[in-house]
Amino acid sequence: MPLRPLTLGDLYGGVLKAVRGNPAATIGLAALTSFVLLLPTTALGAFLAGVSGTDALGTAFSGSDTLPDGYALSLVGQYLPGIGQLLAGILLAGFLAQVVGQAVLGRKVGMGEVWRATRGRVLPMVGVVLVTGAAFLLLLVAAVLVCVVLVMAVDPQGGGGIAAVVLLVLLVVVVTVALLVLLWVRWSFATPAVVLERMGVFDSLSRSWELAGSPRRGPFWRIFGIRLLTAVIVGIASSMITFPISLALVAVVVASASGDVDPGTLAVAQTVVSGITALLTGALTTPFTAGVDALLYVDVRVRTEGLDIRLIQAAQGAAEPPWPVTSP
């Protein structure tokens, strides 16, 4: 990594170099983590879907208006791989922050070193995700409640009142989206702070809030643009991976609707396909996303705190590294 403020090309190039130069600790670790967490959740999900899926989907295909007893259990089973994917994503964000942090110091680390350095940070990483997820959820629930109150308060006979409520609902939606973007950007460095700076949950959130700056000053809009572009790129790549598998699943659904496939088998197949796609996308795209966030964290510290000077001094032995060096 060049010891200067990074351009977009430097960021993406640095992440790709880190992945190519250390595939075991990036793609390999991502694949292993995804497999370990997705295997039990997918197996349990397939079991639940298989037990209850025949009755649930059979009722759906028969055109009944009532939901069968096994419908909820089948639905839970089909979404269990998503829980495994979420847990894998939490761990991988920390793992990749550690890999990139050591790469910035000129060190190449293996899977064992990464795990020893980050295993004590797992609970804080989970805590960060729970706190931020709760904040996002509360914000969405509050927005929905406000919109419901506005709609219920409107007078159906007054055209002007309806127009005013529509405008107010649109205003609530715009404000909610703006607040979600604000939190998404300002808490983007919480995981690197947890792993590299060894901070707790709320200290890391406060640290990320400070580093990202506000919409009126600091690197806020640059972080937003880079993270949004990265999400688009990763979304396109994930679609290219999952599209053929989803197409095959659609073919199975059509065959099942025509009576050629048992509905319970279809529920199991859908759960297994969800697990496979989550494994592939987690192993191939998560290292890039997490690596961009980690390197962007380093870049922001270079721009705002002169981290490049400290890195040069650390390389010369004149100062301590900005974060712990992983021992072999």
C-alpha cells in the first residue's frame, strides 16, 4: 500500500493485491468460515423444510385459502441459511480487517494467526452488529408508525387533507432514508476499530462516528460514494453467481407445480440452494467488501490523523505500530 492518501484505484487495487497475495487468509478463510457456519444451518433448515414442507406447499398448490400448520416451520427452515450467512459475514469482516491491517504493516498472515488475533474480538463484533441492527430496525419501525398514524388521521372526504398526508408520508420516507444513510456511513468503521484498535462496542461506534465525519465536513461523502459503488459491484457479481442456480430452482418449481416433483422435496431443494449460493457469494465477494472497508478505514486515518507518518516511523523502528503486530 502506498503511504499516502489513496485513490479509488489504490483502494480496489490494494484489496485485490491482498487477496491475490494471501488467498489462504482471504478467500480460503472466507470459504472455510462460510462452510463451518452454513453447513449446520443449511442442514437444519433442510430438515425442517422437509418435515413440514410437504403439507405446507401441498396446501399452497391445492389453492386452499388457509395456511397449514407446518407453513411457519417450513418458512423458518428455508431462511436458516441466511442466519448462517449473517454470522459468517460478521466474522469475515473482522478477519479481513486483521489481514489488511497486517498487510499495511508489510506482513503476510496465515489462517491460524488471523484466528488467534481475532478470536477475542468476536463478541464485540457481534455486539456492534446487534447494536447497529437494532438502531436501523427502531428507525424503520418509528417511520412506519408515523406513516400509519398520518394515514389513519386523514379525512377521506377532504382532498386537500389527503394531498397533505401524501406529502408528509413522502417527507417521512426521505428523512428516514437520509438517517439510514447517515448511520450506514458513520458506523462503517466500527468493525476495524474493534479488531485493530481493540475497542469495545460503544467505543468503536463512537470512533467510527468521529472518523467518518459529518455530511458538512470530513470524508463523509467520499466514504458514501465508495461504499455505494462497492455494493453495486458486489451486487452485480453476486447476481452473476446466483443467477444460474436460481434459474435451475425456477425450473424445479415449474416441474413441481405440474405435479412432477414432491412439494416437500422442493422445500428441501430451495433450502439447500440458498445455502450453496450463500457459501459461494460469501467466499468470493465478502473478502472484497470487507477488504475495501478495512483499507478505507486506513485511508481515512491517513487523511485525518497522519497515519502514513506513523507507519513510516514504525517501518524505521522509530515508533510503535498503530495496532498490534500478529505473532506467528
